[in-house]
Amino acid sequence: MNAPLGRLADSLTLPQPYLLFLGDTTEAGYAKTAFGLADWAADRCVGEWSAPGCTVSTGLPRLSPADARAAGARSLVIGVANQGGVIGDTWVAVLVDAMEAGLDIVSGLHTRLTSVPALVEAARRTGRRLIDVRTPPPTIPIGNGRKRSGKRLLTVGTDCALGKKYTALALHRAFRERGIDADFRATGQTGIMIAGGGVPMDAVVSDFEAGAAEMLSPDAPDDHWDLIEGQGSIFNPAYAAVSLGLLHGSQPDVFVVCHDPTRKVILGMENFALPSIEEVIDLTVRLGSRTNPAIRCGGVSLNTSIFDADGAEALMAAERNRLGLPVADPIRGGPGFAALVDAILA
């Protein structure tokens, strides 16, 4: 992205450009960090690399750590966001090779790089850095529920990994193009790497989730918008606590529901059916009105990446008629997305 992302809760300086590491991933949804950086920070990515067994690709050139270093890379970024945020056993040798090739290692996983003895030893031996970005600020207040000045939008989802970050980034870009004062507020490791700062909400102790969201989007001028990256889903049996704390603390005036129409069950929890868009709207309004009684749904963001252009438009048109709301794919853009922006600003 070319437009500045604005004021951030914390600043982060990472060694760039990046070599994106895909691990041994076989599910694209678990490589969302790599895809997010390739799509929104392509000018900072020289290529990708993986461990044996990986079947996912961002489409960037495949470069070994040594070749990437020769091409200008300064760090290898672990582009995987797997369940539990763990470092795979098969990755360690690749990460050591990267350090020996002259690259620092950047990770947004829950497992700290410094908790892996082989990586610590390689870093000591090569003089490379181990950088963990999934580290919340040292002092976070407990949420107080006080209504803050300024305007806020939160992207919410029927599930994880289906477009909340992309939607917030696309809306931020659209707002800036219209001359509206707006900031993108990152709440996950990928967004933080793109924006240069933020708060990793899923690394915050649960008692402080709402306070972290309040800190992330402080008082602002009345015409200023904070576009807040959502996390998880309030219907997810594992991650709902993060989603609810973010909802209460961000106090959104408007929310956009993000949905993958091809997904029928919760990612990684196949015994749980995906909630409907209507269920998400209803529960988000009921829970969100606790800290902002004026909360409203601005529309729906559909991930139509699997459809061709005609199929995507037909689906979005049908959903507009069914829901009576603006429905768009922010990545496709077009009149439907412009109508979504109009409805948010109305």
C-alpha cells in the first residue's frame, strides 16, 4: 500500500525486504501471513521459500535463503499462522539455514523463537536476530467502557481467515482516496507487519482485551475514522473471547461482516457449522450495543476469490437482494464496493 497507515499504538521496525517462509503448509488459510504480506506489502517481499511437504504458494519467486539474501532480503518472515501458533519441527533446519545465509528471523507465532534452543544457538553463532512481533505492550489498562470521540469501524467474521484484515485495509485505502482522515488499526501479526505497529489481540491476557482495544483506538477528532482489523469470530468455540473483547473495546459505530460463501464449517473445527451472516449481524448488534448502543451493520464483505467475475457478481447481487444490505468483494472493487463505502459513511 502506498498510503500511510497513520498513527499506531506502537511502532515496529523490521529488517526489510522479506523472504516469506511458508513452512510445510497444505492449507492456504494457515498461510495468511504470507499472503497478506504478498498482497499488501509486495514491494517489501523478494520471494518465498518452504519446507518439504508444502503445497501452498503466494506466487512470488521461489528463492533459497542464500539467493534471497543475494537479491537484497534482510529477513525471513514466518508466513504461517497455524492452530496454536507453533514452530514446526521440520522448519528449524530451514530457519537455521536462513540465519547462516545472513537473514534475521521474524515471527508472529505464539511460540517464541527464543524458546527453540537450536535457533538461539544459531543466532548466537551467526549474529542474526530473532524477532517476535506477537508481543503485546507491557502496560495495558482494564477496559472502562467510556465512549470515545471519533468514529470506528470493526470488521467481524463468520469465521477466521476469510477476509477481515483485507476488508479493513481495502476500506482504509478507499477512505483515504476520498480524502477522509482514517487509520488502519492492526490487531494481528500480519496486520502489524504490514502497518508497522498495532496490538496482537490474541496475545493479550483476557482481562485486558477490551482495554487493549480501547488503547488501540483512542479519542480522535469527530471526523476521524479508525478502521479496526477484526479477529476470529464470536461464534468460534476457541477464539470467541478475543473477538468479544475486541468488539466491546473498539466500540464500533459500524461493523462489516466478512464471509466466505464456500465455507460450511468452522476452519479446523469441522464439527461446528458456520453461522449465517444474519446470525452474526444479530449477535454483533446485541453484544456490541453494550458499549455503543448506536452500533449498526454497514454491509457485507464476501470473499469471492474462487469465483470468476460473472459468478462473483451474480452471487453478490443475490445476497444484496436477500439481505437488503450492500454486499461487495473489496478486492474486486467496482460499484458494489463503492456502495458499501457509501453505506458506511451514511
